[in-house]
Amino acid sequence: MSRPVHPEPTKFLRVSWEDVEEACLKISEAIIESGLRIDVIVGVLRGGWIPARLLSDYLGVDVMGALEVKFYRGIGETGERPTITQPLILDIRDKNILVVDDVADTGKTLNVAVSFLSLYGPRRIATATLYLKPWSIVRPDFYAYKTDAWIIFPWDKAETYEELVYRKGMSVEHLAEVVGESVERVRRLIRARRMHSKA
């Protein structure tokens, strides 16, 4: 299998909380339309946890679990193999599982999550992501949107901004213009992240 093309990010998509809610609602409606009854929702930490919780609310599925798969090293950089750093501590035998992440980028994270969870004996594993990248080797069963942009979610803004400025060399002013936030807010987010990590 050839490695997916994972281009250096040149365009960015800033996602609002309202966008996240709409994406989760679209996915919920698609799941209902498919006739699939979900017993357990598993959120892939960290990015998939908030969408998983929203889907739990929208679908009325009370049983949730978490699975942590470490993958990204930075913007436009991926690790060779994702590793499971927090296994599922929930009985999913003979249950219909929905695995949720924020984005299917290379697709490796979903592959690892599904392979790992299949060892627990579920009846069926379905996957859902808010966004799908065109180069992903995995197409989730459910997704809301496709994009080739680097996505800036509300839950990883400070991390992304810090990397763009300190690792990619983008000026704070240019970053603020790109993401549509004030220069002061971008500075505050980066400052908070850097100050705490040095404490």
C-alpha cells in the first residue's frame, strides 16, 4: 500500500463551535437515515471526544468510551505509526459501536482504532468524522464535509497557532489575518499555552 500524500498546509479552515454542532447534526441525521442503531460511542482522544459527546447527545446514546491514539507530531507532520496510549475500558462485546474522530486525515488513526476495537468482539463498528481529507486511505462510514485545508478546531487553536508561529515561521499578524481573529487574541492564546508549558 502506498503512503497517502500529506501536503504541507497552505490553506486553513477555521471551524466554529456552530460549525461543529452542524457537522454532528448532519452525521446524526445520516446515521438515523441508515437505520443503524448505535449502542456505544467511542471518542478518539483528543480531537474526537467533543464530537463524540455531541453525537451521544443528539442520538440519545448514553454509553460512551474513550480511546487515545497518538498520531500527529505537528502541522503537516505525521508519525509513521499511530499508537494506542489509552485503551478502551468498556465492554463492547456484541454491541454496535460508533468510533468518532474529528478528521480522517491520512486514515491511519481510524484504521488502528477499528483494528484494536475489533479485538473486543463488537457486533459492528461504524466510523464517523466531522471532516474527510481527499488523501485519506479510509473513508468513514459517516462524515459531514470534505476539505483539503488544515482544519483549526475550537479545541486546538492555541496549539495550532503556536506551531504556525514558532515552528512554521508565520508572523502573528499574518496568522491573525488568515484565521480571522484579532492579533491580540492570537497573542493571548499563544502566550497562555507557552507560559503554562514552561511553568
